[in-house]
Amino acid sequence: MADARPTPDHAPVVDAHLDLAFNAVAVGRDLTLPLDELRAAEGRTHETAMVTWPELRAAGIDLVFGTLFAHPAKRQRMPPETAGDDAEAAEELDLPAYVEAEGAHAQARAQLDWYRAMEAAGWARIVRSGADLRALREERAASWQAPVGVVLLMEGADPIRSPDEASWWWNQGVRIVGPAWQGTRYAGGTRAPGPLTPLGFELVDAMQALGLALDVSHLADEALWQVLGRFEGPLLASHSNARALTPSDRHLSDEALRALGERDAVVGLVLGNPFLDPTAGRRGPVDLRQVGRHQRHVAALVGADRVGVGSDFDGGFGAEETPTELSRGGDFARLAEAVPEAQREHFLGGAWWAWLERSLPTS
């Protein structure tokens, strides 16, 4: 294969939400395999894998936000038409689930160790600072075979056993924390309405002091508005769509989107079919026109240079549950077809890259 990224000034390509470690550690997928080999080994007819390290390289994806996602025993089941978001496949696989902070911590630690192993093996480059980001861009410009950059994002903060432990996770390289998935000890979340808890206020303050960015995806409305009123650090929504188009507390209201735009946040669109078209169900039909509808709506509220992608490929959704044009991670570039030409570089990664440049510590 010829170099996909031969020039130093190429526009970066970023996917801001992938549950890579959960799939590897909890589900047992070997993400070092070429995608077709993994698919053949699994033989699935639904939630077919879309992402492996070789697939990310072949797609020319320069950087991903790789999650640390601990699977909770206590959770609200998603409606049948949407079940699948963020590792709901674990329902079918009967995977181990945590019931207390120690169990959540252990799951996230194991996933952290996996990212480190992938870095040692040359598949990934963990990005902790602006200096790392610049070095990654040079590497990726030189060769598509260079390691893929990974920014560590904790999805659901229960692995942080107490707010003062946030500093430990910062020292391990985590740069983004989403306090909620569903409800956590820190905040109300998807299908679990509620505010920040007393511990949640402490965590938000600790994150601000450290420079950790806060991901509002999955936060319940009351908690989200409390965060917006208290937290002064970098904000993002790694994988959320427009509630006006997909009515659900899983997505962001127009009021929240306006407020995020005023805070220079970036919003990543999530690509599961029912999140794009609530009438379609998991298997569609959904195509890139629905992606374009959400992009236009969100861009009108936050600015076109603040809308990107947080695909959540393989976060409980696979090839059968995403738009028809996206049969595998290698189709990522086709997302450009959903947006106006002038906005394509922002959408495919430029918006996230600029956010990282202003949000990561310099060194």
C-alpha cells in the first residue's frame, strides 16, 4: 500500500470515540488482526466488527480518543430499538460487571495496561501533551504505517475511586473524563436522570485543577447544566447528536449545544443508526444523509468548525447498525460526503485537532 499521508501539511483525521480497550480486554477481540481476519474468526451476523489497528491505519485515521469503559452491573436497559450503545453487547456476552468502585477501577486499569501494551508493540502512540500531538503529526505525515495516536478518555468516572485519585489517572495519561455513562457515583446520566452528587462536585473541581477535559456526553441534563455553571476547563461532547432530531436524553438539546459553542467545545457525532434516525431502528435503513442532517443542525448552533466525529464504531454497534455507506472503519473518509466541501476538513478531524491544540498541556 502506498503512503496514505505523504505530506507534512495534510489535514488530520480524528475519531473522537472508540471503545478499543473494552473490545480487546472485555470482549476478547484481537485488534492487531486485519479486520477481515477478525470478522472471519468471529463469524457474526450482527454487530460485525468495524475497527482494528490495521484498519485504522489503512483508513488514514491519525488519532482516536480511546476509552476506558468499566461495565456496570447496575444499569438501565436501553430500548430495543437503540440497545447497543457503548458496549451494550456485554448484555448478550454476560461479561463481568462492577458493583463498586474497586471493581470499576480494576476494569479500567486492565484497559489502561492494554493501551500501554499496544504502544509498546508499535500500534499506538499515547498523546498526553501538545508536544506529543506535534510529534504524532510528523510521524503520521511521514508514513501511514506510523502508530495511531490515542488520547485516553474515561467514559463514566466510577473507576476514579475518590476525587483525589483523579491526579493518579492524570499521571497515567488520561486527559479526558466523562463523569457519567448511565448514572455513576458522580452524576446522573443516560436514562438515569439526576444532578451532580456531592462527590461529583468534588471531582469537577479536581479535574479543573489538574487540567483534565470534561466530556458531557451521557450527562443527564441537570448534571450538565451544573457542570456548565461550575467547570471552567476544556469541554467537549465526544459522541452526541442533536436531540431536536433524535429525541432522547442520550443527545444534546439546542440550549446545551448553544452553551457548548459559547465555551469553544467540539461536538462529535455518533454514528449508530437509531441515534441518527429514531424511526429507523438498529438496522436502518440509514445513510449519510442523516449524518448530514445532524451535522447541519449542530453546526448552526456551535459553528461548523466545532463539529467532528465520535463514531463509537464497535461500541455495541457494528457494520449492520451504521449507515449503509460505512461497512468498515476504512470507509471513514466517506463521511466527507455528508457535509459541504468547505467543512470537510473540520468534520473529518480538523475540529478535534484544533481542540486538542488548545486543550492539552503544552508539554
